[in-house]
Amino acid sequence: RHRDTMNIDLGYDFVTDMLVLEFAIDEKKIDTDTEKNPWLVRASLTFAEALRIAASKKLDVEFTELIAGYRVRRNPTGTFVDIYLYDSLSSGAGYASKAAEEISSLIVETERILKDCDCDDACYNCLKHYRNQFFHGKLDRFAALELLNWGKNSVLSVPIDSETQVTYLSRVRNILESFGCMLSFTGDGIFADRDQKRKQIIVYPGMWVKPDGNNKVYVSDTYLKYSKPYAVDMIVNKLTE
């Protein structure tokens, strides 16, 4: 263990064509904490990859000719997500510029890729391929659709219906019970009991800023899908307060 360490980025510069889509994010509505909440990272990364696949199909080129990515940018005017697409060749082959000229149809194709599949998050029929295997676990087409819908219509994801909330919490029920937290699913909602304390549990979309509420435990669906230990720990801690 060393104390005299620092984080650095290694890279290089080259001139090429680039297309950038800027999403203005309302921090009062959307959770932008990328360290604690993985939703924004998953949404941005997946949207960038879908855009890359859509552009390669639209321009009829190998997807290796294009590189896509994202960055979260904060400044005094607000928070932004930049989705970028650029030519992999130095000096540019003009593909990103052509994609910019076809941006309307490109967005339609990107949305089709994200929608027209029946997988849970991502699969080889829609988003996964050999070249992006190192971040397969972060691909989430539903999160990317939520980001796209925000960019197009400034609309948040809808509340999660009670049946889906039950499904999410049922997956961690046995783990919660091992910590002495007993779940009960009633017509009035979902409740957790521990040491004679009872609180209602509400599962909300990971896109949202965490809601406030007395005697209620709000748990993001993103945690319940991808960070179950953190979700369990949150519920247990809230019942010991």
C-alpha cells in the first residue's frame, strides 16, 4: 500500500471527424452520481454502442471504422452527457460527418436497435459482439432508451408498477431473511419487518433522483438488478435506524 499515488490518464491526440450528441441533464430529476448510481454510466455507454452499430449499418461500413464513447461533463451552466462518434482513422475517413448529415434517421435506427429485442439487458442479437466483450456486463438497452427519451422529449422513466417491484424484491427475499428482515407483500404495498420495526419498501427507477419519504425505504431498481448486496445493505440499515 502506497500513500504517494495519483490517478492519471494516458492517451494521445489525432485529428479526425467527430459527431457529438449533447444531452442536458436536470440534476433535480436525474441521478448523476456515477460513483454510487451506475444508471447514467450504463445508459450512456449503451447508447453510444447502439449509435455506433446504427451508424455502421446506415453507412454500410465495418463498425471497426467507427469508435463511440461518452463523457459526463459538468460546468457552471449544468450537467451534460456527451455521446461521441468518430472515425478510427487518423485524419478521418468522413464517416462521422456523413452520420451527422443523416442524424434523424440515425437516431431512429439507434432506437430500433434498442427496442427490437426481447432480451433482459443486451445480447448478441442487438448490442453484444466480440469487440465490446470487455463491457458486456454494463450494457443495458432499457437504460439507454430512458436516456434517449429524455433527450428527445425531456421525459423521465415511468414509476415501476407494483407487480414488477414484487419481482425485484423477491430475488433478494432469502438474503434479507438471513439478516432477520421479513418481507410481506400486501395490497397496501411491500413491507419489511425487523426487530419490531416496519417500513414500506418502494422500488423506483434508477434514472430518478432518490425520492424522500418518512418511514419508507426507497431502493433503485438498478441496485436490485446489478448491485444486490448494496440494495440489501441499504434495506437492512434503514430498518435499524
